[in-house]
Amino acid sequence: MRIITHNMLKCHVKNCTDPNKQFPLRFKDVQLEQVEAERNDEFLVRMLPRLDWPALLKTSKELGMGLPESIPENPGEDEEFLQAVHTFIMETHVKEGSMVCDGCAHEYKISNGIPNMLLAEHEI
Amino acid sequence: MKLKQLEGYLGDVATFREPKVQLEQYPTTAHLASRILYTAESSFGDIDGKAVIDLGCGCGMLTVAAAMMGAKSVLSIDVDADALEIAQENIDDFEIADTVDLVRASLCAEETAGCNGELVLNEHLVGGMKAKFDTAVLNPPFGTKPGNKGIDVLFLQAACLMARDAVYSLHKSSTREFLVKKAQTWGFDCEVLAELKFDVPMMYKFHKKKSVDIAVDLLRLSRKK
């Protein structure tokens, strides 16, 4: 899973409803892998408004990866910014570990790069 | 890429080893997947450079097809770990791991899944993905098994919430009128791109004939401007 996807994953435990805590899920004991991908600036600029920037920033700090504090005025012309965003959201893969909700402490496991968002096996 | 070329590549996509009846795991054929994704790109420009979501991806046939047609990012969701394992193998074989993410999740709220009551959308999960994608592609369960009633509509609704522009989905033709009306209430226009005979081979014990043809529509839903 890449960070672009993590930026959409919220805790969905029934009574866990505090929006400030159920998102973003906090990474725990993760193994990361960088996988090179072709940078597409038009795509990145189009995705920017769809990202939750504060959540992305929080996650980047957690993982010790560099990301500017805010989106610049002309992101499409900011080479350094685009590269930082691309590297973080498109090339950083989480292979193993888990994601923990700060609201209810539910832990979502990530195995072989696939997060399991099911709350229990009986869910299916 | 040419259509024949795409179909040829997709012939190598591995499919279900032991399909699960309850999950209505009918494989999407290379023939069908190639036509859906080829049309989506060549007629509507909905794939190349786009963010795509595949709901109920199974072994990833539509996912691979989307990536081959130039999707910049694909998120593929399924509830079944065995299907996702095969999807991951396909992603590795096709060298599209830089483009595709797999997530195991259910689109149905947990208290309603797997029981015989009415299925309810998993709003919290779907909410996080709302309007994050350009295009959705899906071959949802048809909702013909007990306990699955309405799951086809629920998948389509989730796709409409997540996609900003267009949704491509396969549905039993008998549900057409109902879905066209539903789409309107979600803010989408609905067009039938093709009427297909879905050749469901004899995979399950309850299929007495060698294969059954089901009349299926390929729908394209586009968000009203």
C-alpha cells in the first residue's frame, strides 16, 4: 500500500466517531519500501485538493519523511515540492506492520502490503 | 494499445482457484475486461493518467486492464483474502506494483454483512474515499445468492460516491430500469454501453447445465455537470 491510499483510510469501528482521532491511522512497526514510479505532474496537481494535507503531514513526520508544511501557491511549478509529494505518496510502500486508531486503539494489520480493514473474520 | 493486444495480455491473468459461492465469484473474462477498459479509454478518455477504483476486484482482472490502459493509480478492494493473494500475484507478474494498491475491506457495514437482513453501506470506510477517484470500474456480485440481496446496488452506490467522473459496471439486464432511476438520485446519468451474454461456466455444484448465459448490461454512469 502506498501513502496515497493510507490518506483515505479511516477507522470504522462502530462507536469510534471522533473525527480528530479516527484519522489518520497511526503506523506501528512498519516496514517501508521505496518503489520507483514515473512522476506525472498533471496527476499530482489534480490529486492535491483530494489529499488531506494535515493528515499527510502527520504521517510523514511519524515515518521520518520530509514533506513541506503546506501546499505552495503554484504547486505545479515547484519542482522540489512535486518531487517530495511524489516520493512520499506514490513511491513509499508499506509492506508489513499495522495501523492503529488513536480513538479506539483498534489495530489494522498490514501483511504483504495489503491492509486488512475488516474488523473481524466474521464480518464476511 | 490495440484492443486485441490488450485482450492477449489479459489472457495471462490468473483467476480464482476455488471460487466461493457466497461471494458470487464469477471471473471477469479477458474478452470482457479488455472491451470495458478499451472503450473507457478510447471513447471517453476515462483511464489514461487517471485515479481508478476497482470495487470487488477479485483476482484483479479489471485492475490489470486499467493499469495496462494507462491508469496512473489504481486502488482495488475485495473482502476475500484468497482472491487478493491471486490479485497480488497478477500485479507482480504484470509489473504494475508501482500503480496498484490492494485493500481488504467490506463495503457492507459489519452488522449487516453475512446475515439475511438488508445490507447497509459501510459509510465510514466509503466516506474516507469519497470523491478521491476519477473513474470506478467494477464487476460486482449480482446479488442473486441469499443474504446478498441488493449488494449489486450497494456496490454501484459506493462507486458513485468514490468516482468524480464516471463509473463502469456490469449488472443483470433485468435490473436496468431500477438502476437508471437510482443513478439519477445519486447525481449520475446512466447509459447502457453494451448488452452482453455473460457466460457463467459451470463452477458450482448448483449449476446443472454446462454453462448459463445471463443477460448483462455494461453500464456507464457519468456525473451530471
